[in-house]
Amino acid sequence: MTTRVILVRHGQSTYNLQRRIQGRLDKSILTEAGRAAAMQVGDTLSSITFDAAYSSPLQRAKETAEIIVSRLTNPPQLQPTDQLMEIDLPLWEGMLRQDAIDQFPEAYRIWQQQPDKFSMKLPSKEGEIEHFPVVALFANARKFWQELLSRHSGGTILVVAHNGINRALIATASEVSPAYYQSIQQSNCGISVINFGTSPVSNDEQKPKIAVQLESLNLTAHTGEIFPKPRDGNRGPRLLLVRHGETDWNRAGKFQGQIDVPLNDNGREQSRKAAEFLKNIKLDFAISSSMLRPKETAEIILKYHSGLQLELRHELREISHGLWEGKFESEIEASYPGLLEEWKTTPETVQMPEGENLQQVWQRAIASWQDIVKSVSGTGIVVAHDAINKAILCHLFGLEPKHFWKFKQGNGAVSVIDYPHGPEGLPVLQAMNVTTHLSSSVFDQTAAGAL
């Protein structure tokens, strides 16, 4: 049984507009633009039936949640909870961001580059205590998930909170370290979708594991912003990671791997919609896997970007499924009993018969990705495959092949990855698995077929 969580950041606040640090200070209220965006979120989610709704008690988030809930067809009762309070930054709250940079340059550098090590010394009765805001926030996020998932089995839950706590919620659900706190973007009124399901795999205590999938991250099209803007001072490239459009084998659930299956008509239509979605973005480079389905997807997108040469990379080809290729799940199970279930639950342990394992995919995909990041500038597209894209997304957060299923990649979906500190700095996942150009739903409606 799957529990689906729709996570929303509050609308623009007065402190956002003034570029002040908010933290848990409750003086900031929504602007008119913030209220209007909250209404847009409510209208976007209006047809979804929510089983529960939670919000931070801080007024900028609580008012956002109240506006959203008021526009739902079947509104649940809103439940504010202190576990969704924003990150606690007591020494900086209320300060202009630039003043904090000027007055605490070294602390601010650590905050940006090593958030897990960032601390503030606070007075107490026993003298100074060292407060680690990000580490404490992650502990709050884990506690919230533990209580939420014990209370709600199945159904759809709305959660409205803040930039910091939302990042921590996404990270803790996905087993991402606090070191990557700054690598997750949450825009005002951005929408993210997280799915929690019970896995048949047991841990050391023989309890069912929670299988987590980040279905989408930071959807903003409903606010009129196709993608989040780069962060201030962005010095590196922006890469739009695209999965190819649908094939007949995707639709049928047949494993294709390195068999060169072309797009079907729906896949070409998905590619045309992606092209329309991206047509007003100036592209400076275009790279694709050398296989037919991503190459055709890229070529369709580039019809709006004449004169741009498409670079093909063999290293970005899909995982080789070996003897599984061209087969349905039922045929694979008959020939290799239990191996398909192992692939779904512990994919890092599977060696595809006469094919690849995920470690091999990781090595070639990440090496190619790192080379791309170092060799490009500006904004461009990288069009590849489900397994390749998943490996790249895991790499952004230092995640190993065992986390392969954490990130969803729909046919024709777009993810946005920035390198604000240049190719050697930590990346920022600005948005992930954006499929709103393919349907009006915030949910990924693309085929759930094989790789």
C-alpha cells in the first residue's frame, strides 16, 4: 500500500521579498503575490482527494495551507504541527541576507558549502552551547515521517511548510546526507511528490522496509515559472536532463535495454510537447545518448533551436539487460526465478545475464556526466534513458546503486541541475521529473513500463 505525500513550500513572504533570513521568526507574512500563488496551488490540486493536511504553525506557511485547502473540492481539516517549523537560525533571524554574509563570512561559507558542519554558539545557563541547525532539522524531519507514516497507511497527504524543513523532509525520505542540504531547491509554492510503499525486503530486525520514491521535485509551472531561476551568483552550467519519449516496449512493459527500439507516435508527441515546453529557453549545447529513442527525442526538441549541433555519447546508452532484453516480466521470472524480485528490491546485487550490473552503469554514466559538466557552459539538454538518468541523479547526492529506485524518470520528463559554484562545486537539483508539459496533472502519468 502506497502513501503519497504532496509537499508544498509556502508562498512568497515579506521577508522573501526583502531578502531577509526568516528561520523560526514569525514576523513575516505572505505578500499579495504569495497569496495569489497559493491560490494557483489550490486550483492545481483541487481535484485530488486528500486524507489529511499538515502545515507549519508559522503564519506564512499556515496561511498558504489555509488558502490551498479552501480551494480543494474535498478539503480535509488542516493540522498545524511544530514538527514542520522552519530551520532554527536564532543568531541570523530577521537579518538581511547580505548583512549575514558581511558580518559572518566564514560561518556563511560553511552554511553554504558544508551545511552539516554549520553551527551557532548560543548562550545557556551552563554557558555556551553549540547548536547545529541543519543536523537538528534533519532529526525533526525524521520524527515527522515516523509519526506521519505510522498514522497514515495509504492515501494522499498534503504537507505545507518551508524551504529548509522541506529540503530536510525530501532528504531524509531519500536517505540523502545533511551535507547535501543546499543541493535541493524548494521554490515558493513549488510542489514535490513523494511516494512511500512497503517493500518485501526485511532489515536486520526482520521488519518491512519503507520503499521511497521521489516522484517529482519542485514543480513550478502552475505559478507561471517554467523552471526555478538559478541562484544568485550562479557561475556554472545548467543541464536539463531529459528522458526519451515513449516506445512501444515502454508501453507494453517489455525490457529493451540496448535494443535500439525507436519512439512510438506517443513518444514523438511527448517529445514535441517537451520541445514546446523548452522552446523559449536559450540552449547553448545539446547532448544525447547515441541510441535511436533519445536521439530522436533530442532532434525534435532542437527543431526550435536551429544551428545547434547534437553531440552523441555512446557512454550514455541504456543499461544492458543482456538476455532479459525483448522479454516481459513473466518470461524473465520463468527463466530466472526470483531474480526479477531481487532487481526490484536490491538492484545493486543483480548481474544481468550476459549484461551489465549497476556498478558498471554507474561508472560509465558518471564519468560521462562529469566530463560533460566540465566541458560545457550556459544551458543545454542531455537526453538519455531511465537507468542512466537515475544513476546521474543518485550521483548528485553521493548515493550508491542500492538507491537506484529512489528517483522516478518518466518518458519525456525534464530535470534541472545547476552547478552554482562551478563544475567542482556541489550541484543543485532545481527540479526533477517535470511532466506537467505532458498532462495537466502534478502526477507523472507516463508509462510505467520496463527500462
